[in-house]
Amino acid sequence: MTSGALKDLRMRPLRDLRVSVIDRCNFRCTYCMPAEVFGPGYAFLPPSALLSFDEMTRLVRLFVSLGVEKVRITGGEPLLRHGLESWIADISGISGLSDIALTTNGVLLAKKARALKEAGLRRVNVSLDSLDPQTFGRMNGRGVSPDIVLRGIEAAREAGLDVKVNMVVKRGENDQDILPMARYFKSLGVTLRFIEYMDVGNTNGWRLDHVVPSREILERIRVEMPLEPVRPNYFGEVAKRYRYVDGTAEIGFISSVTQAFCSTCTRARLSADGKLYTCLFAADGFDLRALLRDGADDTDVLEAIRAIWQGRSDHYSEIRLKATDFRGTGTAGKADGPVGQKKKVEMSYIGG
């Protein structure tokens, strides 16, 4: 196996692998797993369909041999997967893998933060959409209090994990909480990232007029708390970063709707049942689990991954942006044409 920069048709290298370890979640967030769709009778993957930890370790090792440097563990809610800490310890020993991170809703983080750190996890992104109990309970679909998530964030910091907080902003739902969230995490010195409400999947009722553009969020914050831009740390960094002028903390913006970043996307996504997706907005994945369970050797699997990435031309956000009319400053208009009708994989299935 040889290492090196594997590039797609748009000359984007393969550098990041997002691994979904489970398709289940203990939240029913309205923008990801709405309760009216993912109800008590919803057919989640049976355990036998999930990749085993050994299968995931094998795939991570192969992806690293092709140039992947960072792995992000996602779900569903990844902390629901029993034995996750042991698997993190296994992959942390893979030569060439420089970073392991995890995205979580934070509910189980207080119990698991120290074990995750000891296993080799370096960073954690915690989803928190409001500090207001009523708003947050409504958005997470389970009535869970933000205090539980805040305790998880505190435990992660105490364990020595680098922590970022992700806030999905939806107009008319939680945009009134932008400044309270900014003030709170600025006071803690924790990076807060604002994520534009995206049309991932087909079940979240996405409408363009629910999007609060990043530029609007930025202007709201900088009126009260002066900001200055920060240069990207690396090629393909998703968030546009700013720091408070007083040096207390950073904020970031993930602006897939209004400022597409397809041209520098270096991310591949592996679903919990072993399908490889080359775009967050893809309709179909490539079944790597079938290769593994049919007895393919490493050479065969590597060739399959190479062929998939080298044939990649995805740029959905750019297509959507061209088809979108943004009227005025910070007011979203409409998305026209086939982009709004495209069938897409659900975010809960591939972890965002």
C-alpha cells in the first residue's frame, strides 16, 4: 500500500474521513431526525448491518494509506455505540492518522469524556442550538435541558479535550439566541460555530426562508462584540473563522447555503452500514461492506476507493447557490429548478 494525495476530478485531495458508527440517536432534532418521521416504528439498521469495529478499523487503515489524515466519528449519536472507546484506542495507533475527533449531542459526554480522552480522542464538537430550555427542548424533540449538554462540555474541557460548540441557526426558531450563545461561550473562551440551516436529506422540511445567512449572524455579533477575521489553518477548512478583538475566543461560520465551499472539500463519508458517500448531499453511496464481507483483499478495496474518489465531481452547494436568489441583505429568496427536488441521503445516516 502506498501513501500519497489521491485527487478527484476537481483536483481535491482526500484528507478527511467521517465515520458514522450508528444510525440511532437519543434526540429528534427538527432539522435532522424529526420525530414525525423517526418515530417509535422507524426501521433503524439491525446490528448485523452495522460495520463491526474490526471492519471499520480495516477501512480507516486503508483510507489513511490513501492520504486521509483526520477521522471524525459521527452518528446518529456516536456515544450510543457500545465499545466506542476501545475502537478509538485501536485506530489511534494507525501510523499517519494525525487527528481523531467526534461530534456529539453531549448528553452522554459527562460520563464518557475522560475515557474518550484516554483512548486517544483529541477533539469534540458538541451540538447545542440554544441556552433557553424551552427553545432547546423543542428543537431537540425530547425536552432535554441545555444544562445536561453544558455539563458534558465542562467535563470534556476538564478531561483535556479541545471543545467546539455547533449551533444550527433556523430563522423563527432560535435566531433570537445568537447573541446569548455568543456572549456565553465568549465568556468561557470556547469556540462557537454557527451553521446555516441546510437542506440535508428529505425529511426536515427545509425552506430557504428559514436560513439565516452567516453574514447576517456576523453583523449581529460584531455590533456588540468587535471581531477580526482569522486565516484558515489548512486547505479545506470548512468554517470561516473570526476572533474577538479582545482575544477571548473565536467564532466560526459554516455557510454551505450562502457561501459554498465545494471547491476545497476534502471529505469522504462512511455510513454505519459501510457505504461510502462523496458528498453530504449525495443520493447514493458505494457499498464497501459488501466488498469486505465477500472476502475482498486490501488491494481490491483500495482500488475500489481510488476509483470512487478519482471519479468524484460533486459540487451540490455550488449548484444550489447558482440556482438561488438571495434578495436584500440577509433575506433569503427562493431556490429554483431541480436542485430543490434532488433526493438526498439523510444527515442522521451519514453524520453530517
